[in-house]
Amino acid sequence: MVLCIIVIALSSCGLNNNSSKKPGEPYEINARNVINKNKVDYYLSELTDGIQYVPLETDSLNLLRSISWLDITKDYIIASDSRGLYQFDREGGFIKEIGRIGRGPGEHNGRIRLAIDKNNNEVFIYSFGFGAGGVNVHDLETGSYKHSFSVDFLAHALAVLPDGSIAFFTMESESDINEVYFIDRNGEKLTSISNHLRTKIKGNVSGRASVYFNGGDLYYMYNYRDTLYRINNDLGRSPFAIFTLDNQESHNDFIIMPNPGANYYPDFISIPEMLHGNGYVFATLQKGFGDGGIHNQDQRKMLYKKSSDELFMTNGLINDIDGGMNFWPKWFRDDILIDYYQPYEIIDYYNETKDIIEHSDAFLELVNNLNENDNPVLVLLTQ
């Protein structure tokens, strides 16, 4: 193996104030303190020695542009590109599409968000439009349509809680003070979580939440806020982690103008992607705000190790296990961290590194069986 593990010096990381943290108290993570520090190398072997590649079978009926949403059950992989929803077996074999675009019963408008109720083997497909949406419920085993209900708000994510209620996470805007609605299985509102900071929003900026499960608990964090929350059994919330951002400006006052480059705030920090699992917190930090263009919106990866209270800026997790692709988790499902790559990315990586990196036989087999136009390949990190 050409890659070697480099010992990370403590001087290259940030230390937080969690050494005396009591059970139930939130973690305190100082993102502002480390965002401009040098990036350090961190390795997959620090997390696990188990890595699995799952190429999703390619068929003319299930071509995925990308993967915007994914879940894994005991028997299935369910993947969506926000246009269609496709069911695969755990080895990536294509089974069927669940629901389809149309105007009839059980059909959706092609702009969808998803949630799975694993206790009742049901899939909830939420179609969203202008200010409202509808939910179709399908049987997970057969894909058959069961029933529908409507909601009178606009959401960008949803999740089914263990008690069967459904949490909808709304776009952050001044038009809806409730950031989470809880709905029963028939579409009736149970309760909500409000955020009065929304009334202060003066601009036209809509925030979105990272939403994920860990250990059966549901967590969420809005990208322009500083707190990661856990949903409690009473459908309230409690802070799990608080991030020090120390922004001098507030996004509540921002107004994004159509002129590219206007209203770009290079020192403003937001957290567009967040999850935690396997003892780590994985966060994507973004410096910059507004229509400055993607090249101006500087995104950086931050890794927090809970056991040692260490905080790192990194380029991602270097694959020192099999010489394959570097890793940064996009989902955490059933104690599995998951990333994905398009096949052409894997093929290009291999061609660029085949003379300088020793690749495992399993990775070589993967490369040799890929076509650059195939569906994405999942990378699963197991403990």
C-alpha cells in the first residue's frame, strides 16, 4: 500500500470546551475558530476497516441523474433523484419504480421528497408545488398505491418517526413561522415547532434543514442557524450541538439581487450539510453568501471527533483501506455511513492513480465492470 497513515499533530486541530460536558448537555463546537486553519489528512481506517461498493443496476426505466435522497432497509435500497423513486435489493439489483409522474391516483408531479415508515413497510412520496403539496402512500413491498392526503404548507424534507407520525421541515421564510409540522398518518396536524426568528427575515432567502436519524432519534439543523436539534418523544426539540459561527451579519437582513457577485458576504459562515454517526460529527461549512456564484461560495469539510473533543478541517476522508475513492458521508442509515460516486468519476480516478496507488482486487473488479453512463455507485462504510 503506497498510502501511509500520517500522525495528526494536536497543533493542527481545534479543541473545544466539552471535556466537562454533562450527559444531556449539548456539544459546543467552535466552527469559527477552525474554518481558516490548514486542512489535515484524515483516514478511513480511523473510522472502520469495512468498506462496500454497491453499483446500482442500470436500466432504461431507472436512470438516475444523481441521488438526492436514499434510505436502506433490511432488504432494500430506495433511491431518488427528486424526480423518480426506485427500489433496489441490497446488492443493487433493480426491482421497480415506486409511483410515477402523472395526474392520476398514486401519481406525482415529478418534484418529490420521500420518507419511509419501516415499521409499517410504507413509502411516503410528497409532491410539492407553490405553497402546498400532496402525499401519496405506497406499500414498500409491492409498490402499490394505498391512499393520499394533502398538506397546506411547503416542505423540503420529511421523516417518519417511530410512533408513526410524520415530521415535515418547511422552507425557512417569513411566510411560515413553523419550521416543523407533525402530521398523523391521515394528514391531520398534531403539533408544530415554531421559530420566531423567522419573523425577522427581511430578504428573499429560504433556508433548508439537514434531516437524519441516528440511533432511532431524529435530528435536524437549518443551514443559516447555529443549533443542531434532536426531536424528543413529546414532539418537542432539545439542542444536541451548538456551533459558534460569530457572524457579524445576519442572513435575516440579506436581500439577494439578480446581479451576479452582488451581496456576497465572504466572512459569513453557514452549515448547508450536517450529520453525525460512528462517533463523529460531519459538517460542510460554507463561507460566503448570496449570488456570488458557486466559485465564490467556498465550501469546506469539518470533522468533529466526540471521544477526544477534537475538531479538524479536512479535504475528506482519505481511502487508505483499498486505494479507492476518498469518502465524505452524505447519509447515515442503520449505522452505515454512505457516500456515492458517478461511474465516470471512479473510472477517471483509477486511470489517474493506477500507476501510483495500489488498488484492492475488489476495487479493480468494480472499475472493470463499470460503464461511465451507468447509475451511481454507493460506497458504504460499516463498523
